[in-house]
Amino acid sequence: MLNDSFELLVMLKNAGYLQKLRDPLWWPNSGSYEVVVGTILTQQTKWEKVERSLKNLRKNGINSLEDIAKLDNKTLSTLIKPSGFYNTKAKYLLGLSRNIIADFGSFEEFCFGADREWLLRQKGVGLESADSILCFGCLQDFFVVDSYTARLLKAFGYEFESYEELRDWMSEGILSNREKVDKLYEKEMSLNEVYARFHGKIVEYCKGNSRGKMVDVTKLM
């Protein structure tokens, strides 16, 4: 029986997930504009393909918000082609990058001043994408949930009617147990770090313990 999301965090941590990290916050190059790019590119495709697109951008000296904003659609489409839907994604990335510069001036100011409402007004940015950008890119206190989260909780007997309902349930279990979370990690943890690492644990567990849309939770019991 799973009573709240804190109990799930304990299960995943005790099972050893994210003991070795590619990044302290799980998402590669967290806190950089590359997270924003990756968030758009990963829609409807596998991360391995996104990495190929990111590598193309780096090889061509495209390493910042300003670099992206200066490109034309055709050039960007070619560079991100491995991610699929490249014409549409290029359009979204260019629009988002240019709007960030217009409204915030720089990525650093965007991280400080961006909010969910602004992001959701941008074409190509939905709830999960907005929360991913805020959590992993801007390092704000936003919990990201996705299909993996929903499938894992369904295996425990929980089903939610909306993204927001699922996100609120996951957040509440952590907020109600902040002292226990710090005790679990044996140090004080920022809420952003807890949320980021928790999401990473869920994704990594589901990738290794799923068959189709079914998640095997026996390894956590």
C-alpha cells in the first residue's frame, strides 16, 4: 500500500535509483538553456535522438539562447533533424528563444523572472514542458509529472483525472514531509533538488521495469 508520494520516494531511493548521476539534478546540463532546447526536442521522440540533435548544435557552435535566436528556420531544422518533427520544433524553438530575449533580455533573467503562465502562452509549450523548463532549466520549485509517473502510480492503484491533479498529489507528499526528506538524504535538500531527483528516479525506474504500459512495482515492495 502506498499512502503518499514521500513513501514512493523512499522506495525508489532505497532501491538505489540515481545513486550515480549524469547530472546532480538528473537532466543533462541542468540550469542551462540546453534544457529548454531539449524540452522542445524531446516531444514525441526518444532522448537518444535528442542527444544527436544537441550534438549537432554544439558542433556548429550553437551553445546559447542568443545563438538559437539568430538562426533561420531552415538551418535550425537541419541541425535538429534527428529529433523528428524538425520543421515544427524549429519554429517553436525560434519563437520561444526570441520571445525570451524580447521579454527578459537574457537566459539568466528568464530563469529569475519566468513563470508558468508566460511559458504556457508560448507555442509548443504544454504543462509538462513548462514544468520541465522551470524545474530543470530555471531551477525553480516545480514538480514534473509525465506518462511514467501516471503509469507507476496506476500500478499502485492510483489514477488521476488530469496532469494538475497528479502533480498536486506528488508535490503534496513531499511538502508534508520536508523534515523526513532531509533525514532520508542525511542533509538539507532544496525543494528544487528533491523534485528534480524524484522525477529522475521515476523515469529511470519505469524505463527498466516496464512492459508496454504496465509497470512492475514488485522490486519496490
